[in-house]
Amino acid sequence: MRSVGRWAHVGVVMLLSLLAAKDVAAWGDTGHEIICEIAFQKLTPQARARVIQLLRQDPDVMRFSTACTWPDHPRTRAREPCVNLPRAAASIGDDPCPLDDICVVTAIDQDVAVLSHVDTPEMDRLPALKYLGHWVGDVHQPLHVSFQDDRGGNAIDEQGPCADNLGYTQHSCRNYR
């Protein structure tokens, strides 16, 4: 009888925890900003100074963390944010983009190459930096490494005040509390 009481107590604690989680939202801009701020803080002082120098080219961007949301406003390069797998896949194999010619993994490689090449014009470096930060955030989203037919969560309908699918949370959700 004693173990039943313990399980009932665990169940009540879990239920209360779920009820307390009222501000749960999709990845959105906040997720990208967090990932990019962490990345920025991990840079060497020289790399951080170079990122700041690149960001000064864009008067609308004050911090690297906000630059990482740029590819979603409006959404650009739409084919790259996901790694699509066949439904029968048990794991990710050697091919980073098994169903596509490009994906988030190759996009990361492409933008690292643009930033790394000494002959890249300055005007090409800033978009590559913004995309790179964004892709690193995208690759950490569970539905961005998924099945082709769910389109990164965009084909999975969701009911609620903030979104119409699991892949994209509308900006009005920030004001919903």
C-alpha cells in the first residue's frame, strides 16, 4: 500500500508541473537568439570583434543574436532549414541530405566556406554570417531533422492560440499570456 501512495504523490507532482508550464512556445526567434548568444559568447575575442565589425554593415542589427532571426523575416532560402529522412530511416547515415541536394548541414558548410575564404567580398560575408547563425539554431530543432512529408513540422497541424502548425509559431504568440 505504501508504494501506491508514493506513485499517487509522483502523479500529483507531475500534473502540477504540467499545469505550471503555461508559457511553452515553439522555437521561434527566442530559440535562435539563445543559440546565437551562446555561440557569440564562446567566440575568441578576435572572432567576436570580427562578428561585430560585420554586423556594423547592417543598421537594423545591433547584436549577433538578433541577426540570427533575419532569415525568417521574411523566410528565405526555404529549402535548407531541414534534414529530410525517409519514413523508414532508423538513423542518419553518411549522406547529410539523403532526400535532397541541399539541407541545413550543407547550408552550414556553404556559409562557413563563404566566411572562411579570404577572397570573399565583405558584402557577401554578412548574409553568410546571419544564415550560419540561423542554420545552427535550425539544426538543433527536433523537427528540422525529421521526415520529408512533415516538412519540418509545417505539415503537422496544431490547435492553439499561437500557431497553426508545429513548424512555425506566429509572432502574435509573444503577446499571448
